[in-house]
Amino acid sequence: VVLFDALKLVITGGTDDSPILPRSEVRSFNYRGLSQSIGTRRAIIAITSGLDTLSKTSYKEVRRILLDAAVPLHVICTLGTLQAKVAKWSNDKRLLTGLPTKKDLEEAEQRLNAITKESGGGHHHYINKLDGPKIVNAIRTMVSGQYNLWINLDGVRDGKAHAIEVRIDTDGD
């Protein structure tokens, strides 16, 4: 599982050499990343358990990258279904090797909660197929109600506070 590497790639861009499809002739692709799309509405939606066992990117690094990019992360968390499977599998002693521990699952949950909250996104638990439409609707509602404000001070970095005035046209004129 390479969750942190995947988030870093989506945000900063780069080259990935993972096969896109098993029989695909394409063996790598270049991606410019969301951080290059300034001024557009953007968000990341990840379907994940939150476990990361193989990333070269650390949790601390991906957290910094996510905050610097100002991209909300919305997670559809499959940890609940995984917890049920781990509990079932733990009864079979042959399958114990390599399974995530209760501590691993708790840490994954805490990390997902932290980065989604800090990024302005949402953390949604997917337990069964009835949760899917509710989660997608909740994310749609959150994303459609968010706005970004970008300010270009033409390179001025004087360390002083600068006042801005924001006006909202509510009647469309």
C-alpha cells in the first residue's frame, strides 16, 4: 500500500512507472500535479483504509505537501470493512502473519482524521454499499460550497499584514 506516495504524486506531479492496466503497453506516465492548477477548484477524493506500508514518502511529508498545496482531501475510509475482516481472519491462525494489528488500524484512523481535517476536506466511513451514495452526496455538498481566495502581491514579501476587501455579489448584478 503506497497511500502517501500516491497523494504526493497527485499533488506535486511527477513520473510514475506503475502499470496502468495489467495488459497495457503504457508502462509510465508523467503527471503535472494539482499544485500546478492554481486558480481552479480542486479536491482529492481517496478511497483507502489509511494503511501505508510501502511509501517512500513519510506521513509528515505528505501532510506538509497537502497543506502547502491548499487542496482539500476527502477520504472514503474502508477501515471499518477491513477491521471486520481482520477480526474474522484472526480466528484462523494460519492467516495471522502480515495482518495489520489493532494499533496499526487505530494509527491509520488517526492519521486520516488529522490530514482530512487540516486540509479542509472530510473523512467518511464506508461500511457497506448503502453508505456509498450518502458519502458521495456529502462530498459533493462540501466541495460545491467551498471557495478559494488567491492573492498575488506581485512578489511583495515584506512581512507586513495587508488588508483585503472581499465583496460577494448575491443578486447577480
